[in-house]
Amino acid sequence: MYFLFWLACSFCLGVLIESFISIPLIFLLLLAIILFSLSLKNLNNKSSTYFLLISFFILGAVFLRNYEKLPAHHLTKLNIKTTAIRSEGKVISDPKVNQTSSFIFDTKYLIFNQTKLKVSGKVLVKCFNKEDFLYQENLILEGKLSPVFNYGKFDYRKYLYQQNIYYTFNVKQSSQIQHLSYGNKIIKSIFKLRENLDTLITQNISYPNNLLLSAIILGKRQNLPRDLQDIFVQTGTVHILAISGLNVGIILFIFLAVLKILRIKRKARYLIAMLLFIFYCILTGSSPSVVRATIMGCVFLAGLLLERELNIYNSLGLSALIILFINPSQLFDVGFELSFICVLAIVYLSPKIIDFFAKIKLEKPKFLIQSISVSFAAWISILPITIYNFHMISPVTILANLIIVPLSSLITAAGFAFLIISSILPFSTSIFARSCEFLIQIMVISTYWFSKLPGAYFRI
Amino acid sequence: MLNLTPQEKLIIIFVGLIALCGATLDYYYKRQPQKTEKLNQFIEKHIIRKGQLLNINQATKDDLIKISGIGEKTAQAIIEYRETNGNFTSIEEIKNIKGISENKFEKIKAYLIAE
């Protein structure tokens, strides 16, 4: 029944075990080959299922091992003595542009006077001048390469190591930056569209509401004032500021509905929705949370397309497997853990809580009981993670989610309506902008009240 | 006459409600422009605390870090300076602290006050 789910679980377990102890590779390989061939022998047999599960466990271990092994021409292997280097490469994350800009840079070559040396490895570039960088742009940079330092409470080094980033690369002057040709024309035009939409939001909606709308719809979180983010952190509703499964769900509904209105056939509809999903993922800067949500959405759509009744556990399992195939160390990413555990808790735990309420003769109002159960299940399941990572307990989350989550869904939908309709009918811009603004104001102010309730949150 | 599916109806109802809400607000804002800013003023005053000055003689480390331009180290240095040298008499005095250059001072002075 839940076959893919259990496969994903054993894969995760393999990754987890491998991260603590490293088992000799040759032993793992032999065992895996034996198990795979044993499961081939009796495909109908129940024991072959168990063999398959164990082989996925080993697959997880080997995948993590391979991911952590760096190639021979990786930066860390070069023993770079002069820290001032010139390097050619590509911008591979959505650049944060503030007083200082920063982005992840995939180095391809080191450039000495006349020669080019092929290298690989990701570095975190910090540029101390105001300079425009574009996602997926090819650059030549000159600057200082240095190992990652930790500052503050947050374990920055571990966070970057998980993404295979071992160096920061500081660029002091604009003269040290050379823009090369732009890699991909399609991606460039998508990013132009993003800038246009962002201007539309900034011009029509007042500060600071415009920043929240860009965060919720376009994934532009970097300019949000800290105080504003703080109230969302304190009430445990900060997840709505990142584009997550919830937003993507609403967006999927919008896409499918619009495509249905256009009288497009059912199967073509799912296919187009999938393409739109990928388009939206690039538009929002393909941050890990959006990529995760996009993969989940595509798995769901693929299930509909192939008319395979994928239950939610299997869809989750398949999504997790795809994500971990690409990058096994995502398993240790807080965002990954939070989103998968949350969904599992909502699917598995919340019906049990509803049953519990039914036992003590609390069934009405049905809608409220359901919402509270979902909110409570999500909160309790991620409690250990929030305590461990954020040193905070916020009981107010259960209450706050009941108001903030529906509001943010409403804002997502209204924001989309605003962007689409005002691109088509410019004269209606102010009307739709007003309602978006009003909804956001309500959300911010109610979040503020929640954070001010007595006993709303404790720091540990 | 109208052959709409439930989904289409839902979208039309939603867009209609949003438009109605927006038009009403727009009308209201045009009639009483001074009241339009009330919600934003509340947000700016209580949440973003824009334009509110921080007293460096009483501010805690967490308060100081919230100012853009002051990090954990600088905040710690300000507190340590205050503990060893007593209260600041003017905000210019924080320039004595290591790590606060003339440049940085220009950036952060708008948020600070010494009382």
C-alpha cells in the first residue's frame, strides 16, 4: 500500500546512518548486489520486498558517500596559497542585493595571467559594492577566497557545508567584476518578468505591505525589515513568508481552474500546469523550499496524468526520494524536515485528534474542530525541531495558524488576481491593490496581537 | 443562459468580492484621505518602530542589534563601553568604540539618542 513511502524511509535511514558511521564501501556494494539479485529471484514473494527495502537503505548510504566526496579538481583539493584569485563561473542562486550583494557562485575556471585552470566547487560571494547580478549569469570575479567563519549563535559553517560550500569569496570593487554573456535567454526573460511584477507591487501597494506581498508571491524575502519578520517568528507563522507547499497548492488550484476555463482537455491541462509550475519555480528564484514544493506538486500532477491512484504517503515518499537523489544532504536541512514532518503529521495525526475530540463529545462546530486538530498536529510534530534549532516554544502558534494561514492563502489568491488582472486591465490596478493591501494589513496587525498575548512564546 | 461550472463560479465570486472590497476601500480612502494611513501608521509605530529613537544608555543588546548597521559584536562593544565608562553624554561618544567608524556612525545616528 505505502510502498514508496517505506522505500523513502529506508533511504533516509541509510543516509542518516551513513552520516554517523561510515561502513566500508566494498561491503555495502557486495551486500546491495546480493540483495538486489535476491529480490529479482522471487518478484512475487514477500521477502523480495524486504530485500528491496534493505537495498534502498544501502543506496541511501552510498548516495550520501558519493555526494560528500568532492571531485579531484575541487577548490578544496587545490591547496590554494595565494588567496587573491580570479575566477570564471556562474551565479547559481537568486542574488540578494542590499548594501552588500551576496550569491552562490559555481566556479568553473581559475584564471592566471595566461592560463585557465579547470576547477569546480561552490563559493559564497559577497560583494561590497552596489552592483546588479542576475541569476544564472556568467561572471569573472577577482577577490579574496577565505574559509567560512562562524559568527553569532547560528552555526553558519555547518549550514554552508551542508550545501557543499567551503569558501567565501569577497569582492571589494566593481572593477573586479566582469559580466560575461548571459547563459540562458529564457531564464533571463523570466527574471525580467519578475522585476516588472515587483515594480507593479511596489508602485501600487504601500510600504511595508508591498514587501510582504513580494515575499509571499515572488519569493523576495531579503528586504523584509527584521522587526516585521520577528513577529512572524515569535508566533511560529514564519512559514507563510516563504513559498511553501500551501502557496503552491493554491497556485495549482488557480492554474488548473484558469486552464479549465480556457477549455483545455484534461490531460493537456495537467501537463501545462506542470510546465507552469516549473516556470513559477524559476520565477521565484528556485529557493530550496520552492523546489521542494514544485517537486511535490509535479509528483501529484504526474499521478493524475498517469491515472495512478497515488495516495498521499506514496506521493510524499516519491517526492522525498527525488529530492534526496539530487542532494542527499537535504535530509539534514531544517526546511526539509519541517515540511515533510508537518505534512505527515497533518495526514496521520490530525484524524486521530479529531477522533479524540469525538470521544469526549466535542464534534461541533465541525470546521473549527478540524482546523484546530490540523494546527495542533502540525505544531506538536515539529516542536522538537523548533526547540532544537530555534530555541523557542510558541504555544500561540496553534491559535495563530487558525487565522494567519487562511489569511495568507487569501492573500496569495488575491495577489495573483491583482497581478494578472492589472497586467491585462491597467485601469483596475488600484482597486485590486487596495484589497491586497487591506488583507496584508489585517494579517500583520493580527500577527502582532498574537505575539503580544501573554505566554505567547518562550525562549529557551 | 449561463453555463458555468462550479469552479468557474467560485473564481468569479472570489474576483468579484476582491473587486468589491477594493472599490469600497478606494472610495473610502478618497473621501477621508487622512484616515487612510491609520493602519499603516499603526504598523510603522508598533511593529517596525520606524522613526522611533533608541536610548543607547538603556538599550539592551537585542534592541541594538535590531538597528541595521549594528551587529552582535558592535552591540556587545556598546554595552561594554557603557559599563566601563558610564552613560553616554552624547551619541557622538559612540565613535570612540572600536568598530564604529565615521561612516558607520553616519548610518546609525538617525536611530539613536542619548538621555
